[in-house]
Amino acid sequence: MGGAVSRPQQITVLGATGSIGLSTLDVISRHPERYRVFALSGFARLAELEALCLLYRPRYAVVPGAEAARHLQGGLLAAGLTTRVLVGVAGLCEVAAHPEVDAVMAAIVGAAGLKPTLAAVEAGKKVLLANKEALVMSGALFMQAVRKSGAVLLPIDSEHNAIFQCLPTDYARGLAAVGVRRILLTASGGPFRETPLAELEQVSPEQACAHPNWSMGRKISVDSASMMNKGLELIEACWLFDARPAQVEVVIHPQSVIHSLVDYVDGSVLAQLGNPDMRTPISHALAWPERIDSGVAPLNLFSIARLDFLPPDELRFPCLRLARQAAEAGGTAPAMLNAANEVAVAAFLERRIRFPEIASIIDAVLNFEPAAVVESLDVVLAADSRARALAEQWLNRHGR
Ligand code: NDP
Ligand code: MG
């Protein structure tokens, strides 16, 4: 490694039309000598996907259905492009595992990203993981597949990318072996950190999606408002860094300048700082172990002036407690937590439930059955389906 890059790396961007996908393409555009777009995928925003294809001229594009594929293929042919349009999960898995691909940005939101992300892992790719839900659902199998294939897994989630940067390169020997005492996972606290508790009953999807520091997709924005995002990230950290849930402490840090910290046994605490812009972790992971320009402005400590830290309030944020419980229970519990959360967040965005009912639904689903051992992907997918059905039953029972 190191030195001049001989040929551009071929990159597949799963979830190209989303917030992380677009930030990834922004970084790629800054380094045409290093990166070439191999494949792009979209789901509902197909006009945007077509525009991205015209701009990046990928070998493949992936859409959810046959009708959308015909439409996009026609448009691209008319524009003189040879891009081939593929369909559905099979298409996503094909472009994730294609022999000519060097790196895959896994930026589909939710459980829908699991199979394509796993396909990239099993093919031994460099996998840039934004799709935390995939790892939360299937952590043990996912990490086993990484070890088996030799895939290089690089975290895009800003906190995990920060932790990765603060750990020594041989951290896979075990946190204790490299002298780590704790991981400190920072959280902004989201838009409702100081909202009077009684008012949470009335908050709208628009208020939940108006994050104070980050601009993100709607699902993760609601997760940030409920702090389920931090709960999912706690589970994500346990798998990525082989930590016990008790070794990961959540710290509210409203400025989102410190992206997380690692506490060592000698009392040293290492942190990674930066402006809250996902192009920093994306550039870090794309170029690792080198460094490239991301387009992010230099951090101005004088304009930030102060950094605050507070403990999380579990009364305000019950989702954090539920996620910790699921992390400790292990097995199928995180997959059920994630699936119940996906159904609840979608219902909240459709104004079918009130914000605090997101936690009520997840609590009800997790209490319905004890966690089972995960021996295979089928067990994970069955737990995911069961949890979705239970969450839908809750919605019906409550007349939503
Ligand atoms: P967005 O909602 O902005 O984008 C999601 C992407 O996934 C879009 O390209 C969307 O296509 C596609 N997609 C949605 N549903 C499906 C489906 N069923 N099948 C295939 N593709 C689908 O989300 P973000 O970019 O914000 O987040 C992406 C992932 O990254 C999430 O897992 C999130 O937790 C994680 N992440 C995001 C951060 C951020 O700053 N945004 C920070 C850290 C992690 P289309 O738009 O065409 O419908
Ligand atoms: Mg994060």
C-alpha cells in the first residue's frame, strides 16, 4: 500500500440516492484519478438515480422493479449510455459482489440492506458500512463472514469511524489486550434533548427530522430524536470492536464535534474531532490507510469555544434502555428491536402514532418472546418478520 494509486478503484454505491450515497459521490468526484463509480442503486427516487447515472456513467444501475428498470434503461440508452440496469435484491447482490468491484459503500437504510451488504462481505470486498441495521440484525453471522472472507470492514457511522481512528491497528487482538478500558460513544441528544417531557406527545415528524447538527435521511433522523440511533450504535460498537455492552458508555455531547472517544487503562483518553459532515468518515474509509481531501472545512475551535457533556436521561429516551437490554439479551433480540423500530418509525412518519409510542411498540415486541440463539440467516430473517408482524398487531390493536 501507499504511494501512487495505479488504477482507479471501482466503487459500488448501494443507496446512491440517499444522504450518505450523495455525500459519497461528492467525495468520489473530488478524486477522479482514484475512484470510478461501478454501480449505483436507488429505490423510490428514480429520477435522481437517472441524473446520477448521466453524471457518473456507471457500468450498472439497480432499481427495485422490472417496470422501473425498463424506464431507466430506455432513458439511459437514449442518452447514449451503456449502463446495464439490474433489478431487485438479486441485482444489488450482483453489483455488491462483482469481481471487478474494489469497494462497496453499504448505504441502503434498514433491513433492506442486509443481503447486499452480506454479499459484499462474503465476496471479500472492502466494505464501507453505513447501513448499521444490517450489522445490528445479524452481528454474529456478519462478523463471522468478515473473518472468513477477509473482507475489510470500515465503519462510516461517525462515532464508529472515530473509535476506529482512536484504536491501535491491532485492536482485533481484543480490547483488553490493547489496553482499552471503555468506549465513550457520543450523542448529540437530538432535537428533543430539552423539550418538556409532556410536549413529546405532540411532536411532529418535521420536528423530529430537524436535527440540530446533522442533515440525514428521515429514518435515522427519527432514530436520533428517540436516541434509538444511539442504541443501535451501541450494538454496532459491540460487534465492530468486540466489546461487551457494559464497556460502551453513552455521553451526550450537544455540539457533535467530538465524534467518540476511547478510554485506556493508563488514563489516556483519545478522541476524534471534526465538523459534523459525513464526508469526513466517508473519505477516511475510502482512502484508508491514506488520507484524502473531503471538502470539509477545517475545524475552527475558536468559533466552537466550548464542548459540553451530560449523562443520557433514560426516562426521556426509553429507546436507549430498550437497545441496551437487547444488546445484553443477544441472539435474536437486536433483530427484533430493529424490526419493531423500523415499523414504529414508519408509522410515526405516516402520523399514525405519537412519538413516545415508538418506544411502547418496541417494548411490547421485545416482551413478547425471549431471545433465541442465532444459528443462521434464516433465524434472523424469521425474527425480523415476526417482530414486524407483532408491531403491526400493536398498531391494529390500538386502532392506528
Ligand atoms: P436515506 O433515506 O437518505 O437513503 C437511503 C437509501 O436507501 C436511498 O438511496 C434509498 O433509495 C435506499 N433505499 C431505501 N429503501 C430501500 C429498499 N427497500 N431497498 C433498496 N434501497 C432502499 O438514508 P441515509 O443516507 O441517511 O442513511 C443510510 C444508512 O446510513 C442508514 O442505515 C443510516 O442509519 C446510516 N447512516 C446515515 C448517516 C447520515 O448522516 N445520513 C450517518 C450514519 C449512518 P431512494 O432514496 O431512491 O428511495
Ligand atoms: Mg452515528
